[in-house]
Amino acid sequence: MVGNEFAEVGVAVDHSGNGPRLRLEDYRTGRVRNLDALELETIIWLPEERLTQLLDPSTTRWREEPDR
């Protein structure tokens, strides 16, 4: 578990697919996301400003609209 005053997320390696993936689970909502090596590498190579925009929770997290 990785957490702070804003979020608690479970982190594990999932070996059930074609290759290992990082399994992330938001403990507040139960939402799960699996990231493969290419997706993780993409995050590493993002310029700082793009990463900051991506990680802004006000963009999508706190909306009243249903998930799409």
C-alpha cells in the first residue's frame, strides 16, 4: 500500500496475463488499473509539465459525472 493524506493505493505485480503488469487499486473507490512495461516507460519519459497535467485529480476524479 502506498498512501498519504489524499489517497491510498494498493500496488502489486499481476502475473495472470501474457506478461507481468503493475496492478494499481484505489482503495477509496475499488477502481483497478493494470499498467504494462510500455505504459510505465511512457510515464517515465513524459515531460514534467505533461506529468503534472496528468496527475491533476481535479481534471477527472472529483466530478459528479459517471465514468466513461
